[in-house]
Amino acid sequence: MAEPVRVERDGDVAVVVLDNPPLNLFTPQVFDALERVVDELVPLTDPAAEGRARAVLVEARGRVVSGGVDVTFFRDVAEGPEPAERGAQLWARLLRVAQTLEDLPVPTVFAAHGLTLTAAFELALCCDVLLAAERASFGLVEIVVGLTPSMGGPQRLAERAGPARARELVFTGERYPAAVLERWNVVNRVLPDEGFAVAAREYAHRVAAGPTVAHAATKRLVATSVRHGARAADELVPEVSGALFATDDLRGAVRSFLSDGPGRATYTGR
């Protein structure tokens, strides 16, 4: 039987597949598999690795992306010994997964083709780009079991949409259409339902074909600005952007630009 979360390669793109039918619920086994997969992505996207993945795409099989977490898991934690300590350990573990995905040195893209609840939505918020089909909807509905989202969702919603919208979305526990979350800057792009999976793959391949080392620098600068301010990111620029002049990506692209003209650059670095 296939793992409920696994990595498949599609050329330069590492595709993380969530496949736990019928609703892709997050169970202890799914969280275990997710942890293994994220740890697998670290060496797979390492700039020094031969045949490294130059982008990561997260997608799901089935009618929905995910119906959320299997609530029996929360019951077992709450009704077992030392529930507060076990709960803290659970969230620390899952936050490490979220942060590892967020810190990968390549562009990460989440493709949401349908309903995307709780843990799956929080994973999407850890990715650089969130693509959604027209019929997709999203929710952090943990209030129904007396929880707050704890895989990083509220704070990453606040980064994208601002604190007021983050509180609203979590307080209500409502499901929000993709078009609304695009207006709130949570979803990057809403794409037609027809051909969505193909379009998401094409998008991932497009960013994978770009200057991946420069993309890693962009991620560091943006993250630093969000966490510490624009001036802190300014201080990083000489280090991270200066180093780009020593990459095959930049050298090859500059030669290509000068000899072949704009729009013809190719990137071959790591």
C-alpha cells in the first residue's frame, strides 16, 4: 500500500502527494509520513546535491485536499495521561515540520483543488505560493473541538492577510472561498477548475526552471523582512545577493542575455 504522504519526482520538481482516501484526513500515520517526507526534502533540495529538486509542489489526490484532522487523535491526547504535556510535544513536533517546509531553499507551491481544512491549510500557508482552483475553499475550523490552529496557521495568516483577518478567520471557523482569500492575499492565484492540476504542475516547472539560487536568496530576504524589518533584510543583501555573481545561473544568464537577447536566459546552476 502506498504511503499516505510521499514524494514523487517530475523532472526538476519534487511533488509531495497527500493520498489518504476518502477525505485525506490527518491521522497519526499521516503525520508520521509527513514528517518523513519533509525530512526527505531537505537533502533532495540541497544546493550541493546531484540532481537536486529545483522546486517543490504539494498536491492531493481525490475529491478534496483534506477534510482536516481525524478528531479521534485529539481525543486520545486529551483523555490520555498528561494531556497538556503531550499536546505541547505534538505541536512542537508539527511546527518543526512546518518550519522545515517553509525554510527549504527552493520555491514551494501548494495546489488546492478543493476543500482544504485545518492541517492541510496550515501546510499551504507554509509554502511560498498558494494556487487554488475556483471551487476550492479553506478553513481553520478548530473551534469546533475547542482548539486554536497550532501548526502555524494564525501567525502565517497574519503575515499574509494582517492580524484582523487572521483573527476573523480563526474566530468564525467558517469556510472561505478561494476568491475571497485571493482578495485577502492569502491565496496567490485562483485558476480555472478545468485543467487545474496541469496548470499547477506547469507553474511549478516554470519556477523550477528559474534561477533557483537567486530564489533562495529572495526567500531569505523576504523572511528576514517579515520577521525583523526591511533594514534587517537590507543588511543581508551584500551577503546573499553578492554571492549570486559567482553562480553558473547568473553567468550563463548574462551571456545568454547579451548574445541572444531578453527572455532567452537559461539557468543551469544548483
